[in-house]
Amino acid sequence: MDDTELEKFCRQWVERKSSSYFEVKRFGGSGDRGRDVVGFCSDQRHDGDWDNYQCKQYRGKLGTADGLLAVAKVLYWASQGEFTNPRSFIFVAPKGLNSNLLKLINKPASFRSELISKWDGSCAKKIVDNLTIPLAGEVLDAINNFEFSKITYVDVDEILDDSASKPLLFELFGTDPGDYPRGTVPVDVQEHEMVYMNALLGAYNERELGSFTCHQDVFDHSEHGDDLRVHRSRYYEAEGFQKFYRDNTSPETIAEFRRGIRFGIYDTLKAVAKDELARVHATMSQAANLQPSGPLAQYAYIPVKQGLCHHLINDGEITWKGSK
């Protein structure tokens, strides 16, 4: 990534990473006053608490002089009333920090002392073009009032390990999101299952001439009980699949996968069948044989493809009475 791409990535990453922010804004570019990405903690924005994410995309590790200057810029403009001192200052440096800057971050008092001692050589003439800024008055006050313990950093390893970055890495680079956790079937039928379960109850009743008054009657049936339990397992397998990849890829990826399943079973749903239960079984067989394409194909196990049919029932996209 170049500087701008890293800043855009950082904004999206921070938005996903923390739900505690009122708003996340990117200020990168001329006139940013040392701010790249800002997380506002309240609607007071710069009059209240805010966190500064300073993006540094260099060929190598971020050096001490550049790190000191980055902090100096923000504290200088805070001293001029552009904003309050940030609550925290986070270097986003994919290639990491040099050993001396890392040492300063781990010793906050030393960071403050180093900034003060190196001000004339590293900062005074580099904050504003054609202006030398003395370390005095409100500038020195801003430095003394800032909590240097709030300076931290993240590197590429931390970004890659963070679950909030997974959808972005998938979108930008096609990163494999990995396998999904297997679904767990609760003992009791849940409220969100009632649509597809009632549809199955109707199919069993059509076959058995209205013998069942509720789902438990089907569970107790010698022939259909195990069948209904398998359908629930399929449903929860597909639920786990959708939740995981909706969080780790994008809603569009899941929508396209569901669309493929729906088109794949369309002709089976439309075909003449002995009854609704026969149509259910034929559709399950067809779903099992589908070969989806796209980035989730390798994780499209048979129970997932079959269980998605029940989710399509739940969402009113298909019916066992035939294609809508």
C-alpha cells in the first residue's frame, strides 16, 4: 500500500475494530495538522476525547526523528487551539519501529525528555514551512500536559491477527478467510427456526394425512424423527457458515453464494413431485450435488448447501409448494 491506501485501510479497520467511537474520520493530506485517522469518542469531536492513528508507510522501520516529529506536530497544533491534546496516539507502522523509538514508547518519561531535548534539531523548523517554533509557552505546556504513556503502535503482525481486519484483507487482497466454526444445534427449537420448521411440519402432515399437531410429534415419529433432526443440523450448519463469512468477507459475498444455491435448486423446486416432502428430499439431493463457485466454494460442505435451503425458506425466497 502507498500512504493514502494505508490511511484508507486504517480508517476502515478502526471503524470495525472499535464500536466505542462516535465517529472515525480520515484527515490525511495537506492541512491535516499531524492527524491521519481520528477516532472521536463523542459528538464533541475535537473538543472532547479523541484518538490519533498516525499512519507511517516507510520502506523500513519508522525512525526516532520521524516519530518525534509526528508527535510534535499534533501537540503543537493542540497548543494553538486547533484541537485538544489527543487521548492516545497510535503509530500504525506496518514495518514496525526502530529499536530506539520502541524503547522510548516503552519508557514514557524518556519519550517526553527526548522530544524536549531534540526539539530544536528535529522539530522546530519542520512543523510549519518557513517558521521556527520555539519550545516555550503554550507549546511546552501542551507537551508537559500530554500523557506520553498513551503513545502505542501497531505493526503488520498485529493488523493481520486482528479479526476486524479480515473482511478488509479479503476485499483488498482476496485473503483466505479460513474455515468456519461448525454449527451447534440447541436442544429446543428456537423462535428464528419457526418458519422453516413449520414448512417442514406441513410437508410431514401432507405425507401422513395430518397426523402431527406440533414439531415434537414429528421428533417422536419412528420414520420422520431422525429426518427432522438432520434438517435442523443442516440449518445450523448453514447459519454458522453465513455468520462467519458475513463477518470475515462481506455481505455481498454471502448474498452471491445464496444466489448460486437458489438458482441451482430452482428447477428441482419447480419439477412435479409426489408431495411436498418428496420435493424437500429431491431439493436436498440437488443441493448436495451443487458445485458453487467463488471464494467460499472450498468451504461449501454438503450440510451447508442443504441448510441454506432452509434459510431461503425462512426468508421467503422459496417454498416447498414449488418455485415462487
